Amino acid sequence: MGLVKVFLIVFSVLLVIFSIGVISLSDKQIPANFLGSNELFSPSDWVKENQIKVYKNKITLDIEDASWATFTNTNSMDPFIDENSHAIEILPDDATQINVGDVISYQSSYGTIIHRVTERGEDEEGIYFLVKGDNNKFEDPFKVRFDDVKGVVVAVVY
């Protein structure tokens, strides 16, 4: 019985080492869920792989009608973005392109706000978005309409 236990332990260790070796041979990064993290909505894939060119001395993004965004220190989107972060935004063609998980900038009576879409709905006025800062406890207190959207964050540069 002791020999079987030793064999199973050695086999398990070798299997883990082999798995790590196979994973390390891949070009893709694989997030590990060691702590039982919950699935959260992530931004949509706005920039396709063929739009990204990596050269020896530079990286280029082939994104039409992009704009540059900087941020003020409100802490609402910590740790994703902060005052020293920079982002690239694009304006979608219509509201149906914006999904839960996307980070949008929109015009409000308080100025331009950049928060994550937590819900997309439709009412008698059309499509609306509920948004929330990643570091805020509550959603913003109003519905965001597509006419108020100034852009969707498609890249963040730290």
C-alpha cells in the first residue's frame, strides 16, 4: 500500500511539472484561477490581432478614427486607470456595438465620465447603459444614452 501512495504522489508531481512545461511553451498567457475568482465582464475585443503590428523598435495599432484620452484623479476606476494613465478611444457606429464590460466615456452634467458598462437595456427612449466606476460601490444614478457616449476605451497605456 505504501508503494502505491508513493507512485501516486510522484505521478501527480510529474503531471503538474509536465503541465507547466506545456503551458510555458505556448505564446498565449493563461490566467490561473488559484483563489476561486468569480467571472467578471471584460471589455469587448475592439482591436483585432491583425490590427496590432509589433516591430523591433515600435508597436503600431491600426485603429481608424481613434482619439487620445487622459484622466483626472477621481479614483473611480482604480486600479484599472488613474490620473497618469492614457487611453485610446473610438466612437462606435451605434449603441448595439457597446457591451456589458466595455469602458465608455460619456458626457454628463458633471463633465466627461469614464466608467464600465454594467448593464445594457432598452426602454421607450431606446437603448441605454448603466455604468459604474470599478472602484465605486454604486452604479451612476442615471441611464446613459448613445448620444451621450463620446467613446469606448480600446487600449490603455500605462
